[in-house]
Amino acid sequence: MKKLLTFVLALALVLSVASASAVTLKLSEVHAEGYPTALADYEFARLVEERTEGRVKIDVYTGGQLYGEETGAIEALQMGDLAFSRVSASPVSSYVPAMNAIQMPYIYKNAEHMWAVLDGEIGQNMLAEVQASGSGLVGLCWYDAGARSYYTTKEVKSVADMKGLKIRMQNNAMMVDMTNVLGGTGVTGIGPNEVYSAISQGTIDGAENNWPTYQNMGDYEAAKFYCLDEHTRVPEILLASEAVLSELDEKDVEIIKQCAKDTQAYEIQKWAEKEASSEEIVRAAGATIIELTPEAYAEFQAAMTTPSDVLGGVSLYEKYGKDYQDIIDAITAVGENY
């Protein structure tokens, strides 16, 4: 009986130590439950708990429960108040300016081209530069966010068709200039939840976004023409807090990094499924989907490298990409195979 009691006490002590050494971390996600990146967040959490044998657990908070804006989540990561967050590459470019190069308009031929860049030397170097920047952030992996295209109340088949159209844009100077160079007028200050009513009321003539957003927000009912110009492909990044990772066992940190990389293919697949579902819904609703001819696409692309009066006589690529021309050239070179 005494031996049994001793064994029970020893086991309790072991379990207590194991429990005490376990850590639960938080991951912030602004997208809703079921969104491809949110699904990947949960897969990441599952893999980490499984592979660390419970030493590290991750609680996922979707729908902006923790931070409604990605910039707020980034600040929390830097302070060590948050462990992980999935964000767009756009705000991260504040710390790694060269990341602007992978967001230039019409730089990719297709999704395969983009992933060849992100999975290759260019993309992996940029992930490493996130931590090297001294920002307090660690870039774990890339996630897909599809391509953004214009949707409008009139048919757009060429650059000439863009003339005079008021298009809701993200609050991003380069993106606004992109629309202005094409002959439209980029409009900011309209939130994503206000786009439908702004189009319906005639305040704007359209907006731009990916298939899931075009469908989820119901914008396809107000702007029935979707021109697949695919002007930008801005990927997502799963970030970690350098301060939080520094408090963990090095072996667990390596496991976490590998788990993140292993969720990339999973997220890409979930994104593809969501895109296909959204496209099916939009087409069934009677929206007009416009696929540009190679000649028309080349016209949109050429507008980015042509000096424009809108930009004071310089091209958009010169204004926003001159400091990253070597990276832009490298991305273009990769695209020769696609």
C-alpha cells in the first residue's frame, strides 16, 4: 500500500510539473470562422499541440475578437502581448520595404508564378528579413489571398473602359495611383461594409477585390461586371512575436516554425476551394465575368510602366518600384517559365 501511495504521489508530481511547463499562447485573426486563413490558423494550432506533445497550445481568436485591425495585432506582437497573428503583407512592408516589390500591380502572370516567387529565394529571404529588421516580428510562412480584380456597374474590357469610373480602393497610395493611371478615380474612406451601399447609391461605380469578398459582401449584386484583370496578388503572412518565442524552448520554437510551413499547402487548398465556391455563386446569380484578352491585359500592364501626367510625368513602377528594381527584375525572370 505504501509503495502504491508513493507511486501515485510521484505520478501526480510528474503530471503537475508537465502541466506547469505547458504554455497557452494566443493567435489573432481578423477574418471570420470558416475563412481559409482562419482554417489554417486552427490547423497550425493543432499541429503545434500535437508535435510539442501538449507543451505548447494555441488559442485562435477569429473575427477580430482580440484586435479589429491588423496593425493593432502587429503592435501587440512587438510588445510581446500576443504570440501569433495572420496579417496581410501590406503592413509588414513598413518593416521590410523590399516587400513592396512583391505587391506591384500586374507583376505576376498567375498564381503559379507568385508561389514560385514566394517559395523561392526571393520570398524566403523576405520572410527572414522580417526578423532581421529588428521589428520584433518573425515571419513564419506565406498564405494565399488570391488576386484582386475590378468589379463595376459597367463592362470593362480595356483600359479605355476605365475612364471616369470612381472606384473604391484600399487606403494605399500606390493602389489609388494604379486606378488613376488607368483613367479611373481611386476613392478611399469607404469601409468594406459600406461598398455595397456606396455602389447602389451611385457614390462610386465599383470597387476591387478577390472572388470571396466580391461574393461574401454581396457586392456582385450591386456591381454586376467583374473584370478579371487580377491587378495584384498580395499574400498573407503568419507572424510570431520574437519576444514570446524567446521565452520558449528552442526545440519547440523549431517545431512551431515547421508547423507553420506545413500549413501553407493546407491554406492554399482551402483558398482554392473557397474561390471556386464563390465563383460558382456569383456566376449562378447572373454576374458578367470578363476575362481580358492577352492584348487587353498587356495594355493594363503597360500602363504601369508608361510615364503618366497623373504622376507628374513618371510611371507608377518608377514612383513606387525604383528602389526595388533588382527584385522586380528577378520576379519577372521567374515568370518567364509561366
